[in-house]
Amino acid sequence: MTKQLTDVQERLNKFRRHIAFVRKSGTNTHFKYKFATVEDVTTAVSEGLEMFSLCLVSQQIVDVSRWIVGDMSHTQCRIKVGVGCGDEIYYFEGMGEGCDRGDKGSMKSMASAVKYAYKGLGLITFGDDPEADESTDAPVAPIKPETVHAAIARAKSKVQLTAVRNMVLTLRGAPEYDDLVRAYQTRDTILTAVESAPGE
């Protein structure tokens, strides 16, 4: 027997069908690409929630990590939003990352996390496929093995270490690759033991 949807679930589905797509209005002049701004997404979500009598009941930072690679400050942020009505609340999470030579990395990561939490909430599309982005596959300057080794050693959590993984993979085929993989695996084992240990 098919389970009947609740009134809030029905409204959430209607909200998603209504919002569906957000057009990109922002332009990154440095890297020359268009993107959906946080304002684009939050405006669309706010209007849709009001239209279908749903409420954003919570928005909280779940986790923040920050580390330095070279002269760049990297920040990862995870945000959870709760949407619903009365006692019926549904939660959605978004992960964002920002890097900056100044003090904007944290704000970039938080803005990105909010945008992608709302993206999951509304099942929003931006009219593209990240895997089809030719600029993503364009050649980039090689990363120095010593930079990657240092980033592995500085990782203080598995979240931070996971962010270094792509740096390791970019050096596949290089003479130092096997050493980097072993260093990554050793650090992962250490951090897993630390994070799974019972609290003091």
C-alpha cells in the first residue's frame, strides 16, 4: 500500500517543482565564468517558501575547518537548514569551501555552504553540469610534491585531509606519487584513530 504524503511533504514537493531552476546572474571576472549568487538562490527559496506556507526554522553551522597551503587560507564549512511547518521539520545540509590570500576564505565557504544547502532543499538546478565544464579540465600549473607533503602533515581532521586528496591525485605518475599516497594513508590512519577514540 502506498504511503500517503503529509500536507507538509506535499507542499515541499510543490515548492520544489515551482523553484526548480535558478539562473546564473553572477560573473567571476578573474576566472571568466558565470555562477548563481547566494542572493539569487536565497531570493528564490524565500519566495517559494512563502508561496507554499513553509518556514525556514533553523540555519546552523555544523562544522568549520581551516588550514593553510602555501600563502592561501582554505576554509571548509558545513551548514544545516531546517524547513517545515509546526512540528514537521526536514533538514538539509550543504558543504562549502573557500580559499583566499586575505580574510575572505571563511565568508566564501559559508556563503557556498548556504547556497548548496538551499540547492538540496529545493532540488535546484543551475542549468549546467559541473562534469561538462571544460575549464575544469583545462591544464593547470603543477603542484609541488613538497607542498602536498606539507598539507598532509598539517591536516588536523579527516575533513581537512580529504580536501588534500585531489592534490595527491594530480601528481599521479610523478616519481613522488607513491610516497605521497603512503603519507596520506598513514595520516588517515592516525586521524581515524584520534577521531574514533572516546572523549576524555
